[in-house]
Amino acid sequence: MRNLLILFFLFIAYAAKAQIKSFYNWKGNALSLYASPSASSKVLISIPKGETVQKVNEIKGLPAFNVVLSYYGSKGIPERGDVYGYGGTFYTMKGNWVKVNFQGKTGYVPELFLSHLADLQVHKVKSNEFGDLSADYMSALFGRPVSVHKKELPKASADEINYEKTYRYKNGNYLLVSISYFEKDGPGGEKYTYYLKGLKKHEAILLLLKLTSFNNFMADNVETIKKRAITNSLYDQFTWWYNNGDKQEQNTDLEFFYNQEGGSSMVTLKETKEGVIISFGYGGC
């Protein structure tokens, strides 16, 4: 009987622990822990950037906390000469408040600022190539890749650069780098695809923004943007417009783009049962 009681209490302790999940603060700065699910409520404590919180259970019915994804959070219509006529607009990413524990205090934070991934620092790479920067960060998160495979693709000339490079990790994550240029320093483009197992779309977007905003400067025209939805977080570094068009052809859930004279960039995202596939690409003349 005694052994049965011990096993019973061990099971209860294990079940309680299983309901407590750890997440990291990915806001990009300090995250306020509120006494109730409202930004107007009392702040109990500030959670430093990258610190761990424990989310307790799933509480249904908590208020929404959404984030606007568009060119630096703009809720206006794209200006003429920018992406006028392309149908670009803003996308509202839906989220909720969640109840968490931090340093013995229990309160509420927006779930869209949390991630399963550790908020590690991005380090400069010698090559200054975005592919190497991405591979370095993926290795920091998931360990050294179990395989790295480079595949040369058909070329129209000896000067053309056209290949794919795949980094695979033991937990199933991967990074696919696609490079295509007519010649060195010539017209062409690059695409980076990340498969992130077990993550939600907001976690994938935060990861991409951390990489794309590394050493980037804020655009000069940001201060002139009207109706800007500011979150004081990584989301404020979003530099694309939402594509309202049909996305079935690309087999994506979300598409974003930014067009300007001489080039363009894009982001696509696809959620699966196992995780998220997010791609970032750019190119031009």
C-alpha cells in the first residue's frame, strides 16, 4: 500500500509539472507581467529580455491581444511610388493573453511575445552573407547540423550562380538556402526557407525578424507613417505589406511583400500539424 501511495503522489507531481510549460521572452526588451489580462492593469514585475516564464495550464476565455503585421506597423494604404496598386495592406495576427509565473509572481502577458526557443544573440559572421548568418543561428538553437548538402542547379552560362544548400538538424528542423544570379554581383535573388518543428507562426515570425533586423537601420520614412501600430517589440521591425491575393498557387497561408525600384523582397508562411515553414527572399537587378 505504501508503494502504491508513493507512486500515486509521484504521478500527481509529474502531471502537475507537465502542465507547466516554459517559454522565453522574445519581445526584444523587457516584458511587463500584469496583474490582470490588460495593459492598463498593475505591473507586477518586468521580465528581462530572453528570460524564462512558466505558462500554467490553458485558461479559456482570456482577452485577445493582436499584433499588426505590415510595413513598420502601418495601418494605412501604401503610398504611390512605393507599392501603390499592388493590393498591399496590413494583416492582424491574432493572439491572446496568457497566465504565467515569473520569479514567484503570477500574472498575465501577451502570448505573441513568447516562444519555445531560447532568445539567443545573433552573432556577426565573417562572410556577411545572410545564409551563413541563418545557419549559424540555427546551429546555436538546435545544435550542429547532422548533414549539409549543396546541390548545383542547371546553369545557362559558366558565369551563372545557381544552387541550393540544405542544413538538416537531428530534431527535424532544416534550413534551405537557394541562390540564383546570372553572374557574380549581377541580377538575381536569394531565398531562405526555415522549417521549425513544433512552433506556431508568431514564433517563426519573431525568429525571422531577429535575423532580418540584425544590424539593419530603421527606414528614414518611418516617422512619417500615419496610423502606425507600435508594439515596442521585434514586430516593429516588420518591413513588408500583406498580400490580399489568392495564395493557393503558392501553397502558403500568408504572403507579404515589399517592392521598390530595382528590387523586391517577400515572406511566406505555411503552418502544418508538425510545425511552421517560413521563407524569406529578395532579389533585383
